[in-house]
Amino acid sequence: MNRIQIEISLGVIFILLTGGIILWYGINEEDRMAEFTRGQAASAIEVGAALYETNCKDCHGPQGEGVPGLCPPLNDKYFFTERVDEVGWSGTIEDYIVATVSSGRLTSTRPDRYAGQGRPAMPPWAESYGGPLREDQIRNIAAFIMNWQATAPDRSQEPVMAGPPVGTDITVELPEGNPALGEGLATTKGCAGCHISQAIGPGWAASGSVPGVGARAETRYSAADYTGQATSAQQYLLESIVNPNAYVVEGYAANLMPQNYGETLTAQEAADLIAYMLSLK
């Protein structure tokens, strides 16, 4: 075999190998694209989970369970199957999430169940609406919330309480409170969303020359403009929880707080929350 024949043979082999590689890639392209898409979706959910943890959990709950009287659940069968019809949204549920997170909600669509009268029920989060998040970040949050869709439980039934409700009598003797447990309750009951993460209600933490809520409670009930019935710091904080309109801090409107915590908190939960608040000096 002369040189020309060898070169021709090598060229044919090269063409066949190249064609085989292209054919192999073509056959497997659909699987590769599907795997790429799954990887992108997983990455979006992971990023969205971190963003939700930072920006959303204080109001909607760490697992999207919501806070009765304050914020609706997102990890909820009703939310995924009926919410868009309830509000008359013509697009997908994912686009509804993106739109709602982006622009916020000026008033509660269910004021009989969730607070929001007089102030924005939910602030805008998109930069284009004056919020702190980019469009891709909001899309990632929506991807994380959509990750709950297949397994979302039916939350139409009220959760079973661990004991009788604390009620609205602020002179009731509460059990000893645990501030560590109270800190956790501040998140699961929605307190942190308004009093720590955002200034919707009076801030609990000390800021500049303003002391924390624990220190303020020690003198608030004896102030000249106080209109409630408390005679101690503990009673004042309990009153603020179960009868929030008894005294409204200057600069804030009435009815911002849910009015039903006396029915949804046990005495022990109230004691734990108050112990945590008193620790914030």
C-alpha cells in the first residue's frame, strides 16, 4: 500500500470516527439536556432555599406552614390547587408567586383571616419595585416554593394546640418561661417578621440609644400616656400579645397585630415568648 492509499485510508477512518462521535452525541443529546435542566432546577431550588431562609421564613414559616392570623401558608395543597382561581390569576402558579413576591401586596386579600389592614400586607421584594432582590433571585425563591407542590399537605384544619389557650386575662399566673424556646416561637409565630426582620411593628432589639423591648417593658406600663391595664413588665408584654390594641405605641396604627393570639397561644408559649422578650435589653 503506497503513501496515498494510506492517507486515504486514514482519512476515511477519521471521517468515520468523527461521524460516530457526532452520532453518539446526537443520540444522547436529549438525555444530556434533560440532565442539564435537572441540574439547573436543583441549583435554583438550592439558592432559593437560602433566600427564603433569609427573607421569607419569619412571616411564612420555616417550612412554609404560615402563621395563623398573620401570614398564609405556602406549603399548602390549597395554595397550589386553588389560589390562582381565588384571586382570578390567569397565568401559572409559579408566575403568580413571582409577581406577588416582586410587587408585594398592598392589602390582605383575606382580611378576615390574615392581618394587613392599614399597612402593606407584604412589602415588595423586587429591585424594580424598590425592594432588595434581583429578578433571578425572586425566580429562585419561586422555584424553592414550587418544590413543595407535589407533597404539600392539606392545612385547611386548624393545628391542634398543646394545651388550653392563654386567653386575654393579663393577670393570669404564667408558668416559668424559657427564653431559648421563646426565640424559636418568635419565628414560628411570625413575631420576628414584624419586630426583628422588618420595622412593621416596634423593634424588639436594642438600636442606638433605644433599648430593647425587655428594657422598655419595665417602664412602659407606668408611663403617663399608657392606656392599658398592666402593672408589671410581664403583664405589659402579655397584654401586647393578647390584647394589642389596649395600648398602641406612638407611630404605629391599631390592628396591625393579629387579634387572636390569646386563642392560638398556650400559657407556656406565651411565657416562653415573654421570657425571650424580657431578655432583649
